Amino acid sequence: MSILSLRSVTKSFAGNAILKGVSLEAKEGEFIALVGPSGCGKSTLLRIVAGLDHADSGEIAIGGRNVSAVAAADRNIAMVFQSYALYPHLTAGQNIAVPLAMRRLTAAQRLPVIGSLIPGQRQIRADIQRQVKDMASSLKIDHLLDRKPGQMSGGQRQRVALARAMVRHPSVFLMDEPLSNLDANLRVHARGEIVELHRRAGVPTLYVTHDQSEALSMADRVAVMIGGTLLQLASPEAIYDNPAHIEVARFLGQPRINVLKTRMNASGIVRFGTLTLAAERVPAGETPVLIAVRPEFIRLSARPDGILKARVERTEFLGSEVIVHARLDAMGEIVAKVAPAEAATLAPGRPVSVEIEPNRVMLFATTGERLQAKTIAAASTLEKIHG
């Protein structure tokens, strides 16, 4: 069974902590997308797993074997780079054959003239060519085997890089933003291809990306890294609907989640517009907290008699939906997603009432940690309270 396990991995450069005790486990056949802003340590972690860099402390294990001190060539890990890292002077077929030749042929057997005189070399090369053709055929790039990288499109080079990674049947796949150089339409198509290839290989995969839509649509689980710390590792649904930290909530979702400041009283009660929330953990005295709600769970109406009022500042038409930016009285901007038909009554400058789906509100401490809370009153109850 091939399991990739990282335990308390740390790394610093010039006194700056890049990775701060990162731990995760990728099970056999599991696809984990590693996401986070630029500079959070994603690619550094991938290089450490690959053996291209070394951790200051911690452990990397594959199938229960500690490979922290094992050379990159002996880890049986395949890595696809952002730039694809194809040899420009070799054909696609020769590029795909490289890892097999390095593994199965001795240094002498790889020599152009002398190698052919060594017994068994021709048979090994013939077997390598068969494997290359089989892999190219499965990826539908067999017609590209005689072309060099400069004669191929970005999507074709990406398939060749994937074929080179897969042909060696590695224990672990690592992918460092392999789709970032493709145009939008090709990128969407390539996502499905990579997921299918991963399923066929059946080995743990770590996929680094800054594109949250890639992470949410492709992965079995998503790992969110912020500032060198792994803040949450969960299924795409869980990490989107139930973020454990405010930075996870802010990073995932387009447009970004609405975060507004309010206060919690000494009884753990938070009142916000039409909502009253009760927190499970009660602070000592009144304290500031953060209310977070995603744009799709906010309703705007043109009637001006709501408890929570705002004024529309601008709208963004995106075809199937419209993004509405409005300013709450003295509380900052709030963003909502509405249908195009609804947006017709939400012109810039118009006052609107704001309603929030009560079961979709999240509560966070100002330190960022999630606070568990439940809704104990919505609009009708509040009207009685204030009445």
C-alpha cells in the first residue's frame, strides 16, 4: 500500500520560517490539492517531498518507509513542473523515455555507440520504446512522438510531461501548477484528463495550485496553507462550507466571503441585523468577533424598510449571475450574488435591505479561529424583541 505521510516538516531560509511544522497524510489513490497564496510554502513542500530540497526537521514517509534522507532518484516519485521541464533537444518520445532509460540502463549502456555493443541493451531499449508507445497511445499523443517541444502547443507539452511522469509507475505523483501556462478553455479540459490519469495510476497525488476552482473541482481533499502553516485539510465541500479559520474562509470562494466586525456580549450572544447567534464558548466580558457569510447567502431587496440597510455602489454582470457591491451603514462593503432578473432593481445608488440566510452565518474570533454558534432568532423574533 502506497501512503504518503508528512510529519511536522519545517523549513527556513535565511532565518525566515517557510514551513512551520506541516503534517498531512495522503492515502492510497487519494488526490490532495495544496492551495494558498503565493509565498505560503506550497512549492517548497513539494520540493522537499520530491527530495529536491531537504527539511530542517520532520519526516517524509512513503508506504511506511522513512525517505527523509533518501536521494530524489531513489524515492520513486514522479513530478510534473509548472514549466513542464522537457528537454528541448529531445523529441516527445525521447523525453518520455528518459526516466525508464535512467532506471533500466547502466551509464555504459546509455552511451550512443558503445552502449549498443553491450549484451541486452537492444532488448531493454526495445522494451522501453514499447512502454513509451503504450503510454503515448493512452494519452492520445502517439502522433507527437517525433516532435520536439518547440513544435508543440502548451497543451501538447503538458500531456508529454504527464506521460513522462506516468510511464515509470511511481509510488507518488507530485504536480506543481501544471495547468498555469494553459489558456482558460484548455485548462478546464485538462483538469478532467489529470483526474482520470490519477485514478488510473491509483497512487497518492499532491497537486499544488493557486487556482481554488482547480482545487475544489479536482481533489478528494483540499489542504489550505497560509504563511507556512497548514490551517485545514478536508473535503472540498467541508472546507468551503465549514472553514476552520477565517483565512481559509477568505481564501476560498469567488467573490471573497463577506467579513464584518461586530461584538459578542458576556453571555455569548451576537446580534447582527435580523440575526441573533449564541456562541458555545462564552468570553469573559464583551468582546469583538467577526461575522462571515458567503455572497450567495445574502439577499438584497429594493424595499427600504429592512432592519439591515445598505446602498448599492456597483454591479458586475457575469452572464448567469450578477455580483452586487453595496455599502452597509457605517460597517463597510458587503457583496452579494443575485440572478440577472433580480439585479434590474438594484441600480447603483439605490438603498436596499439586506437579509442573510440564518444557518449560513459563521462566527470567528478576531484571532481567526472558528467559534461554534447557533442561530436562536431570525427576523420575526427580532421584530418582537425590538418592538
